[in-house]
Amino acid sequence: MKLNYLFIYLFIHLLISKVKEDPSPLLHYMMSVIKKTIEN
């Protein structure tokens, strides 16, 4: 479980840095999917 959360954290961090460079609907969609995954 901890490895999964670590992977998710790194993935979100990567997405955030990408969003700062070039915002795109796809990245925002992926972020919402990850948030739903964390909540469930």
C-alpha cells in the first residue's frame, strides 16, 4: 500500500509540474481520476 501511495504522490507531483508548464484538460482529468482513486 505504501508503495502505491508513493507512486501516486510522485505521479501527482509530476502532473503539477507539467500543469505549470503547459496546462491541459487531459492533465486536469487525470488529476480528478487520481483524487477519486485516493478517496475510494
